Amino acid sequence: MAYVIGVDLGTSAVKVLLVDQHGEVRGEWTESYPLYQPHSGYSEQRPDDWVEKTIIALRRVWETAGVSPESIVGLSFSGQMHGLVLLDGDGNVVRNAILWNDTRTTEECRDIEEKVGRDRLLSIAKNEALEGFTLPKLLWVKRHEPELYERARVFLLPKDYVRFRLTGHMAMDVSDAAGTLLFDIETKTWSEAIAQAVGVDLSLCPPLVEATACVGTLRPEVAEQTGLPASVKVFAGGADNACGAIGAGILAEGRMLSSIGTSGVVLAYEQSGEKDFAGKVHYFNHAEPSAYYIMGVTLAAGYSFDWWKRTFAEDVPFAEIVQRAAASPVGANGLLFTPYLVGERTPYADADIRGSFIGVDSRQTKWDFARAVMEGITFSLNESVEIIKASGKTIDSVVSIGGGAKSAEWLQIQADIFGLPVEKLKNEQGPGLGAAMIAACGVGWFESLKQCADVFKQVEAVVEPRPDAAAKYKELFAIYRQVYPHTKELAKRLKAFRP
């Protein structure tokens, strides 16, 4: 039996999957690394931590699975998007990576809008200037750390740096490049127009490849450290959301993904790169060549649930919280929650907004609050669903992955709020499986990613929306959508009192 490996470089840990030719996960290993937050709104990591932990995980995954390393023929990557890694002329890291959830770059976003022009930016990059993207981070370093910016000769995104260290080959795939704000989505090239407008030299941009491209093999010293043969083929891989879409089979029209991790994502397949969503949702190149995807993001999805748990029910297991919350009725006895704990991305693009509980009543219990948090996260995702539907796209079903797929109760809430059937996968492994599927196609097991998904993706259950609950949620959603416009100015005034 032959195997491939999918490496998922996340925000808190790297997860490595060992997958056989039938799509069965035969081994997995996770290694965590620290997050550095030296100031409010800052979020950084040390790139070499990613490399060290990935090398450990690559060795441990085949050792603990008990397979011969010689049977592993390919590997690929999924990675956290947008993070800025600056390298000097010798390939050394210039400073810690600035991550996707870092919000220090509001001023740089306004500069981009002024110098490029919002309409021009949307016509080229298909996305608005938001704090999470890579270009604002690059401009922040240029403004605040000019000596470091002068040392930089190229920038990479997180997984691309790890792949560079493993193979010696420097490149960036188009699905990840689409999240930099320096990329022309339609032509799949670096944008000279944007770069010139903001004063960035395009020589800082690495060569571009498709996510499915073979970029080489392991360096001899890496092969020795991991125990893998140096002949293992390494494929570029893609952005975590693109790889999550592959793993969930979002490779045709009518399919949508709902992913609740630290952040939350709603993602729909799109064949054309010519549509205009006016920046209301993200519009990126897919990891499948010649395809695209539309995406809405809730910055604090699972993070909101984790915050509530550690603050109010630290010792209560996740499963028990969800069960107790499910005993609360639809609408949590008149309580609404907006999950804006760290600002919001879709559809408001507001770094200053913060969360709210609306309708607090003395008769409510903490389990009502737990249900309100679950519903509020899902309402936020539904804002993106409604934008996608309004574009004229038909959505037939939703595949749920991440924390929202771990309980029957949350799956039902999603089905009722979205008003769509929700699929739970038998062996949901998220972006890591998508990375493994890229490798599986690359080594010739399948002719296409879709053919691979037909084998690898297995549906365990389909949850149908309940008409009565769906009708109630429709009313509640209309109320939910009024909370942001009534609290945004209050949140800005409270900013001065936050740590």
C-alpha cells in the first residue's frame, strides 16, 4: 500500500495526516507552537517554529502508524492565509511573521484605498483592503520598521516558507497569493498597478505556481530528519480554506462549505472569475486550477465558543455544554449574541466592533447564553450565505466541518438557520485532507481533484432543516442584523477603555 501526507499549518498547531489510496486516514500527528501578542491587536509567530514542529510531526506520523517510510510517495500543504514572512537575500527570516488575525494595519488599509482607489482595487484583487491581508502588513513594516523592510528580498506566506525550508524551492501558489491583495485574480499574476500605486517593488513577490504543481523533493538533510525518502514528491498545496473546500468536495456548482474553527467560513464554488461582489465577500482563486471560490468570514466563530467556555464553564466538557444548550428553545429564551470579539470581517469589515449580548433577562440561565453563542456564530455565517444567494447562485446543500460538525445539535442549528440540508462527513479532516488529496492527484492516483473527492469524501449523515424552527430563525435573523448598526458607534467609543 502506498501513502501520501497532508500537512496543515494552522494558527495554533501543525497537523499531519497519513492517507492511503482509499482515502482512509492511517495516521495523524499534531505539534503546537506559541503565539506572540506583544501589544493589543498584534498576533505573531516565529516561522522557524513551524519548520521545527513540521519536521517532528512528519517523522512521528509514520512511526506511530507503523508503516514503512518508503511507502510514502507524496506530500502537500495547507496553510493559514495572509501571514507575512519576510526573508533576506540568504533566505533568512527578517522578523517574526505577522499573522492573518493581526489588526494593527488599519491606517495602511486606508492608504491602499486612497492610493489604489477602491473600485480599481476591487476590479483587480476582487477584495477590499482589510487588516487581515498581506499587503497592509508589508506596508506596516515599510513604515514602522524601515531597516527591516530594506533587508527584505522576498515575502512568503506561512506554508510556502515551510515548503521552502523542506525543499529549497521558493514559490507561492495562486490560491494563497489571492489573499495578499497584490494579486490579479483573473490573470493570475502579480499586479503591477497595485504595486506601483502603493510603492512596493514586485521583486519582493515570489514565483507563482498552481496548487497542484510539483515543486521538487525533500532536501537530503530534511529526509534524514524526517525519516522519509528524499524521493518523496512535494506539491505546492493551497490556502487552508481552498484545501478545506477540496477535502469537503466543494468542487462543483451548488456546493457550499460551512467551517467553524477559530474563525468561521462560508465558502461556495465559483467557475468564473469575472463576477462582481463589490467587496461584500471574499473572492479567491481555488486550489483546483481554473476555478474560484466565494467566501465570507466570521473572525471569532469557534473562538467565541471557546471564550464563553473558559469564562463561564471552564470545567464542563464541550459535549455537555452543547447538550444543555440544546435544551434551551430556539432563540435562547429571547437572547441574541453577536460574535464580534476581535472585530468582524464579513459583511462589516470593522476592526473596532465588539460583541454583544442583547435581551439579557433575569430568568435566563447560562445554558441560554451557551445556545445564544452557538446561534450567534451561525447567524454571522448566515450573513455570508445570504450575500452568496443574492448573487444569483443556487445552493443545494452545505457540508459542515470543524467545531460546528462535532455535535448533532449544532448541525441542526446550522440546517435550521441556513434553511438547507447539512452534510456531516464520516471522516472529516478539514484542510489537511485537501492537502493530501492534492498529493494523491499529483502522484497519479486520480486524474482530477473531483475524481479524488468522489473516493475520499464519505457522508455519514444529512441533517434536514425543520420548517417551524427555520421560520423562527428567519424572524430572529432579521433582529440580529439590526444589532451591528446600533452598536458600532458605541464600540468605537468604548475602544479607549479596552486594554
